[in-house]
Amino acid sequence: MRFRRHRSRAVLAVTAAAVLGAAGCDAGGGSTSPHGKSGTAAKAKPSPTPLWDRSPSSVAAVGDSITRGFDACTVLSDCPEVSWATGSSASVDSLAVRLLGRTGAQQHSWNYAETGARMADLPAQIGQAVTRKPQLVTVMVGANDACAASTAAMTSVADFRTGFETSLKTLRRSLPKTQVYVSSVPNLKRLWSQGRTNPLGKQIWKLGICPSMLADADALDSAATERRDTVQDRVEAYNTVLKEVCATDDRCRFDGGAVYDYRFGTDQLSHWDWFHPSTDGQARLAEIAYRHVTARTPVT
């Protein structure tokens, strides 16, 4: 009987060892075998390529005077070296410099923005940008669509939408995988409220800078208030368009209204016109853009 019990225990031990070996299990229950049921090495599944690359290797900028650094260095002049998007100035640390390094930004970033540009001009700028085959295109446009001679002359919301949709289609025909970062239109009414405290700035405003918002800067009557509110409503409508159209493209990121919401103070305004961003203001725009471009998920 003792012999039979010992033999039974031995059989059970051998059987258990065979089962455990076939299953490829260790004492903790994890697999130790690199082979599947067929006995061949299991292949690791490649990680899917993300739709959004947080470190693009080239940048092209399109848009208006803000992206050209207008009035940031000298009066009524472009200063692209301090552009938030592609500038080379160390005092700004532009988006391109943050992404590519200073040397890389000089070699692989391009600025096709134009002072005075409106949404209607964006498709042509995009057409220029695609010739460089950039991995990222930055868009900041819409202020001039609202900064018209009068509220009646502002770009309609429908035309603004059509212009942006056309711009994205122009890009996608040539560069289906290029990423797009879209800045919201700044809060023009806040810029008015900040800049109107400076007498010099108000004199320069009379040269024709954003008359729909800045004309008669000190007027606070009902007509002036209604005019400024109308401009502000249009800016908010433009931002809704940018958000909605961008959302239809998997490789487009809207800033979630970050530029519109940013509380620019006098230090961030040009001391030539008290309306466009100063060098410090350009640096703040670069910070906002970099935060959104490098975020793991879109910031809403």
C-alpha cells in the first residue's frame, strides 16, 4: 500500500509538471514562454501611429499682422523676427524655436502671413505654404475681418466659414497628413479697453487701425457701445466657426479659445499702437501655441 501511494504521488507530480510546462506558466501565474500554441515566437503588435505628432519637424505660418509681428519693433512696420509662430528672437522664443531649436527654426520654418489679411486671403497663403511641405501649419486670422471700416463692412459669418473650409481643403489636397494649429481671434474689445488709456495710442488709432472697434475711442454712448458689442459678437461667431470647422479634421487643433480668453495687459500691447501684441505679447502667444501643439490630447 505504501508503494502504491508513493507511486501515485510520483505520477501526479510528473503529470502536474507536464501540464505546467505545456502551459508555460511560472509560479506566479505569468507566462514564461515566448512561444504561442504553434511553437513559433509571438510577434509584438506595433503601436499605432498617433494622428497628432507633438514634435513636428517643420512649421509654416499663415494669417495676418499679428503673425507678422506688426508694430512690435517699430511703428507701422512688420517685424517677423518677433513673430510668435516663426520668429528668431530670443526674447519671444517662438513656437518654431521651441519645437525645432533655433537653428532648426531658421532652416525649417516659413512665414506666409500678411499684414491686413482677411479670411478670404487664407487659401492663397495656404497655397504658398504647401510648397514647403510643412508638418505643421499655424493659422491666426479673423481680426481684420472684424476690424472693418464699419460693422456693416465686417466679413459675414457665412463667408468666414466658407473661407476657412476652402483653406483646409486646399491644404488637404496637397498635404493630407500635415497638422494644423488654429488660434482663436483675440478679444478686440479687451484690447480697446486696455489701449484707450494711452493718449499716444489713441492718436495712432485715428490712422485707421480697427475702426469698427477703435473709432471714437472715448465715446461711451449707446451707439458706440452697441457698435463695439456688435464687433465683439462677430469675433465670438468667428471663433465658433474656427472651432467647428477644425473639429471636422482629425489633424486640426483649435486652441479652445485660449488666445481670446487671455487677459492681455498693457505690457503685452505694442507701445507704438497699443493694439497689436508687443514683443512680450508675442511671447505669450508662443507659450499658448506650444502648450496646445505639444499636449497629449487636444485642450478644449
